[in-house]
Amino acid sequence: MSTSTLRPRWRLSPKAIPYLLVSPFVILFLVFGLFPLGFSFYLAFQTWEPTAGLASMQFVGLDNFAFALTDEWFHKSLVNTAWLAVVSGVPQHVIAIPLAYFIHTAFKRTRNAVIGAYFLPYITSTVAIAMMFGTLFSTDYGLINIALHGLSQVPGLGWLFSGEPIDWLNRAENVKPAVSIVVFWRYVGFNTVLYLAALQTIPKDIYEAATMDGARRLQQFFYITLPSLKPMIYFGVTLSVVGGLQLFEEPFILTGGRGGTDQAGMTAAMYMYRTAFEFNDFGLASALSWLFFVLIALLTWLTNRAFKPREGSV
């Protein structure tokens, strides 16, 4: 047998090899990324009930967007989302920054173990966390009510507990605070890790020079640490804005997927989910998602503007 018969009939060009290697990602992105986005945008101008098949799809123009802008439930979900994002998001950074600074300065050998304990809630299953807090928020036997009752016995702290157990998940005025507690507890450790990583990049020479000049620890924190953390604060706040506006898992599980009493815990993401899979209105749900995308993009831009260096600043 001649050697020519053993040679392949075709040979791949070296220039085509990189495209072949990246083709799996491109194909997956087109199928599971770009196509859903394009179909969602197309669907926003249609009315469609998926159980009736694609033939039932009808073009309605901007009617879905017009209805969404006047929908009281959508407005309520946006208010709930903003409330939860602010109340659970702002304290995360207010606590995480000094906590990271304390861990960075007070712990040396055990630093990794301490930060691992704070980071654990972030990597824990959301379902497990929601189920745990559902037990803690129990009206009759929840540890939170028991703890508040115990603290109320301390002189001067009687206002913490009125005597009646707090119904956290069934009273409209208590649903959002309960969800905020869960969200804060889960993500404060993540932000602490971010700021701790940023603190480790600040040169020690700056602190040594400040100490020689007589600057105290508190002065070093406000005049050295905080300005040096500004890029990471911008990154963390941006993540909190985007994540807070997309809040879904915690309120969905804690409220049984219905938003709780008077829809007090229904976020915008939950309302879009219910519109599509509970009310079978995928056209309206797509319109809501694109309006929400514009809102997130606007708030992200405003966050960028807020952290943008002013002219003349260092």
C-alpha cells in the first residue's frame, strides 16, 4: 500500500484552527444567549399564549409597553424592589468596609478562617437559607422572636418587643424587613471579602508614614483607607445595584412565590416570572423585562457618574 493512500483527503487550514476551537462557545452563545434575547425582544411586541402554539402569536405593537407603564402591580413591584435594594444594600457596605478593615488589622494567622466564616452564607444554597430563616421567623417558636423577647426584658429595651409575637411573613408591614434581613445576612460577607482584597493592595508604607506623622488609626481609616477603597466601593455598589434590582430567590421562597400579604414582598423579577408562567402572558413579561433592563442600565450609569472622579481631583 502506497503512503499516498494513508494521507487524509482534506487538511484543516492553520488559520481555521482558532475558529474551530472557539466554535463551541460561539454556538452555545448563539443558541442560549443571543437567540433568547432576540426572541424576547420580538415577543415584547406580540401577544402570545404558549399553550396555544406559535400560530396564536399576534402583533400588538407597543400595547405591551403601554400597559406595563400603567400597570399598578408593576409599579408596586418596582417600589418593593427599590425598598429592598436600599434597605438591604446600603447597610451591607456600611458594615462591610469597617468589618474588613478590622479583620485586616486585627487578625493575622486566623484571617482566612474568619473571612471564610463570613463568606459561607454567600456560597450556601438559597433554598437552604430561606428555609432556615423561615424557621427563625416563625411566629410562635422562631428564635428571632424569642431573642427579641429576651432583649425586651433588659431595662431600656422594652420597645423591642410589644408582648405579642411578631408575624414576620404573614403581615404586610413585616415582609420586606424580613426579606431585607435575609439578603443583608447573605451578602455582607461577600462585600467584606471584596474590601478585604482591596485593603491588602494598599502599601503599608503609607500607613507607616502616617503613623510617624502622628495620624491616629481613625484618621488613617478616613484619609487613607477610604480613598484607596473608592474603586472597589464603586465595583461593590454596582454589583449591589444590579443584584438588588434583580432580587428574586429570597423573596420568592420566603413568600411562597406569591409575594406575601398584599404583595408586600413581590419584586419586579417575581412579577415578570408570574406574568409569564402563572398568567401565561409572555408578551407582557418580555416587555416588562426590557423596561427593567433600561431601568437597570440607567441606574448603573448614574452609579458610574456618582463615582466618576471630579475635575481637579487626584
